[in-house]
Amino acid sequence: MDNKQFISRLGKRLNRENAEVATLVEGLCKVFKECGADLDSIAIPGFGTFKSVKSDEAIVYDEVNGKRTLVPPAIRMEFAPSIVLRKKMTKQ
């Protein structure tokens, strides 16, 4: 499912215009980015928890050309589904 399909489906479910839903989704994405940058977690009851994890910089050795490369630190989001969601997924 691409972004347009997601917004359309969510708009039908919420009985809202697609432009309004697109604005809400964009706001949600901004909040996720801000929380990720601050290394905060986002818990959504009944769905799961998004946790920000920062990896340190590292030196990687490439065996093919024999060069070492410095990989900069990065922040990624990890998702842990709630027990409720896991139970619903296993029932289907």
C-alpha cells in the first residue's frame, strides 16, 4: 500500500477529506521525527512501542578493496508490538 492508498483508506474510515487526513499524517510523522531525534519512545496502547536507538560510529573494514571506512553514528526506530497486537496477528 502506498501513501495515497493509505490516506484514502484512513479518510474513509474516519469519514474525513483526504487533504485533512494527509495533514494529520504529516503532523504525526513530524512528531515521530522529533521524538526520534530526542531519543524518546512512543507508546501506542493496543498497538506497540516505537523506541529510538542510537548506534555509535564505527570503523568498517572492506575485505574486497582492503579499505577502512568510518561509518557515522545513526538513530533508528525499533518497533515492539503490544501483546494485544501479537494475539490478533496470530489469530489470523
